[in-house]
Amino acid sequence: MELLLLLTVLLFAHAVAYLAWAAAVRRRQSRCYLLDYVCYKPSDDRKVTTEMAGALIERNPRLGLSEYRFLLRVIVGSGIGEETYSPRNIVDSREDAPTHQDAVEEMDAFIDDAITELFGKSGSLIKPRDVDVLVVNVSMFSPAPSIASRIVRRYGMREDVAAYNLSGMGCSAGLVSLDLARNALRTRRNATALVVSTESIAPNWYPGTDKSMMLGNMLFRCGGSAVLLTNDPALRGRAKMELRCLVRSNIAANDDAHACALQREDADGRVGISLSKALPKAAVRAFTVNLRTLAPRILPVTELARFAAGLMLRKLSSSSRKHGGKSEGPKINFKSGVEHFCLHPGGTAVIEAVKRSLGLDDGDVEPARMTLHRWGNTSASSLWYVLSYMEAKGRLRRGDRVLMVTFGSGFKCNSCMWEVKGDMADKGAWADCVDDYPPANTANPYMDKFGWLNDVEGDTVML
């Protein structure tokens, strides 16, 4: 009997030790570290200067004075400068007749530049054949074989690499891909993932006159990012940041939200992306849904308790109701849990809406505004240009927390929080211009050069 009891105790202790060990292993494998990233910088001969954009608008024979004036107002109020980039077919005045090859060459230029640079930066640490998981997102171009297969072939990756190719996910695809890569890493020990985000602009220029569909031409520009992730604890010391949490929200069940960013045909059968005036409102709604899950994960208990107490006091107080007025409710101080805010530079109105929702100041949204000015909206890769701006400015220090927030068609809001593991000071794609930012004046010179288009009445728009 005593021997049986002893064996039982030993087996129980062994089981407890094994479960503790297994839990520790799972925690280690669930870790996701950012080793490095690269933001794509196209060649200077692809820059969209004021003169180029003006010529691009003027050579569209379908536009009348009302459309000209509309585009003028959009450009001036967009927050976009003269340093953004377009695909080669637009530079060559072939936007009305894009070819499949135009789109392929646009992808190849990005792949050959950004991914090659990323592996070059990692040196002997990570080589293409070390990649276990590859996730690629290009929302508006889905060729066969896929872009993911094109990358596997270009870099000679292993036969067992787990390759995923996402399309149609919009500007929020970057964090969707990050989530997919993180989950794939959880099933593999000491593995590495490459996440590639870009957008195909070449075949998606809208040549029509529907004003809601003309907005995309003014906002979207060429760009892309390549990101190396790992769950290998041996590489923790080489990591720039560690992923702490990631939250995804999708409000596509709401008709207005679903339709606010939609690819469709206009009345003349021309295909484009329609961006409605309901987009900022949908962004705020999706963000609110996202925050319900995100806030408890990133904020200290003291801040959550303060907010809860404020809500309780407001409910208990009846003074405002007696006087027929409405008192302003308590607000969460997100700065109590986050040092840096990496917001999707989708447009001026979206940045301002998130700024108000989070109670941020101009300094907090400066990286997003400057990214919009320098690079435009590069879709899913935009967040990485915002992060690169923070790094180039030397603002990211060990222990800092960085909140990423992005929005995309669907309508979706995805967010995540990183913790900086070491000082970050790589200027990356901003190297030749970061010292000039923020500029004293971000006003676009279009009004000065094309103000004659303002002679007729037209619509206004807020982006």
C-alpha cells in the first residue's frame, strides 16, 4: 500500500512537472519577435510631382470642369506631397490601357528590391532557405502562379516552406498577414516567417468620372514592406520588438460599413474602388469594436479601474438629467499603456478621427501625417513606413510600447501592440529626407499651379 501511494505521488509530481514544462514550451513558441523589416523605396524617376499629376489629370478626355475642380480640392486637402511614387505605366502615360505585364513588373521591382535588402540586412543570420513560413498580401492582383510562388522561385526557398497568398483584404491586410504568420509559427519550433505586403497600382487606375471612385487615384501610391519574424528564443537578443497582442475586428455585417470601400463598376462599366463619405464613420465604429477587446490587454489595471469608477459615478449621478443636460462621460487615457501610436495613414480624415477617439495630440499623429505626406497611402504596408519614421527619428527606446492600428475594406479594424526590445535607430527608407520632417509647411502646391480649375462650382470632399 505504501509503495502504491509512493508511486501515485511520484506519477502525480511527474505529471505536474510535465504540464508545467509543456506550458512553458507553449509560451516560448507563442512568442513572436520582429527581427527586421524593410520599406520599399521606388526609383526617383517614378515620383508623382505636381507637374506630372497635373498632366495626368489634364490628359483624361472624360473629365469636365466640375471633375477638374473636384480633383483639385481632393489633392490640396489630401495631405499628400510631391515625393510619392507611381507605377511605370502611369509614368509612361499608359494608365488607360494597363497590361498584365505592367502589374507583374511592378511586383518584380518591389520583390527584387525590398526582399533582397531585407535578407542583405540580416547577413548570415537568416537566409531565404531558412524561411519556414511565407505570407504575402497583395489585395488587387492575384495572378497564377501566385506572388508567393514567385517569391519562392526567385529566392530558391525550401520545398517545405509554408506559403500563403492573401488577396482582397484591403489596407488592413498587413496585420491580417502578421496574425497568420504568428499562428503558423506557433505550430513550429524555432521557426522564421517572412511577411510581404504591397499593392498593385498599375492595373487599377480608374479612368472614369465617378467622384467617389476618383478618390483612390489621388490617395494610393506605390510602396511595400518585407518583415522577418521568429519565435526562436535564441534570436530574442537580435530582435527589434516583441509582439504582445493582436486584435482583429470585422463589421462587414453592417451594410453601410461593407459598402464604404468597395470595388465596383461605374455607370459606364469602368471598374474602380469607390470610397464613400461614410468611410471615416465606419472606421470609428470598427475601431470602437476593436477597442473593447484591445483596451483590457494593453492598459494598466489602475487606468481601467479609474475608467470603471468614472462610469459608475456618472450612472449614480442624476444632476445632469435633472437639468436636462448631458455630461461628458469619462475617457480612457491610452497614453497610460502606450508610448507610440502607429496609425494607418489612409487619409487626413481617418487620422483625425482616430486622433479624437484616442484623445491624442499632434505629436502622437505626426508619424502618420508625415508618412501620408511623403509616401501617400501604400495600402497594407503603410504601417511599416509609419514605424520606420519613428525609428528614423530615434524615438523608439527599449521597453517602449508601440500600438499599431489599421483599417481596411470589409470594413475591418486590426490592431496590435509591440514592445521594443532594444534601441532602434535605422533610418531605412527615410534616410535621405527624415531630417526635413516635419516640414514647416505641408500645403500642397497644386492650388498655386492649377488654381485656374477653381473657376467653376463643384463638390467638396473630405478624406
